[in-house]
Amino acid sequence: MRHLRFPAVLLPSLLLVLASCSAASPSASAVTGTTIDVALQEWAVIPAVASTAAGEVTFHITNDGPADVHEFVVMKTDLDPADLPTAADGSVDEAGGEMEVIDEIEDIPVGESMDLTVTLAAGSYILLCNIYTADEDEAHYEMGMRTAFTVE
């Protein structure tokens, strides 16, 4: 039977490599919060999950188009997603009662992605696109770009 000889000078290097592989990386241990992928498309807002835990949440939003620029609005409300107060053009009246705009990203071009990080308390939210395109007379909210989202 043949035995392989391992040079003694390599043993300390091997031990150092093994130790560094087993240690938690600083970037992995420092990560906090939750990241949720969200697809925007004509005519839907599609989060990868319908709920998350309270705290810091990063929405990674991608406009899948195929043709229109979209925006992403996070709104806290107990209203049904289809029952938000609207202006005459069909867009949501963001100053309307019984709801609070938490934050938003405007004008996400087709094919691009952007991140929005917010701190969310437990409750009911709506994720929506509130763009109104006058030349096409399209209110994206009215066309169905809205969905309920729950924070526990």
C-alpha cells in the first residue's frame, strides 16, 4: 500500500485556509432585514411573497414592461386594494384619507431594476403603480397595478 506524504510546511497553510472557510463572513453576519423581489408589468404588481415580518424591508423592483414606464408605491392602509380613493383620471389620490404613503420610486424604465428600503410596522399595505399616462388615457392603478401586502 502506498502512503502519500504531506509536506509539513504546507500543514499550517492548509489549517489557515480551513479555518477561514468555516468562519462566518462579516458581510453575511452583518446583513439585516428582508429583500423581496417585485415584478412590475402591464398590468400587475407581483411581489415574490405576499407578507413579511415587521422591520427593514428592501423591495427589489424590476419593470418587466413590456412597454410602459412604471413606479412603485408602498402605501399603508386597511382599505381593499381596489377601493382606494381616486382622482378623476383614475389615479390614486395619494392625499386621500385612511392611507399613508410610506415611500415610492418614480419612473422605473422597462428592463431596469431599483431597490427601495423601508421600515414597515405590522399592518396592511398596498403595493401599486400610480402613473397616469395622459396621451393613452391610462391610469395604471385602474388597469390593475395594485396588490395587497401584509406585514406581521
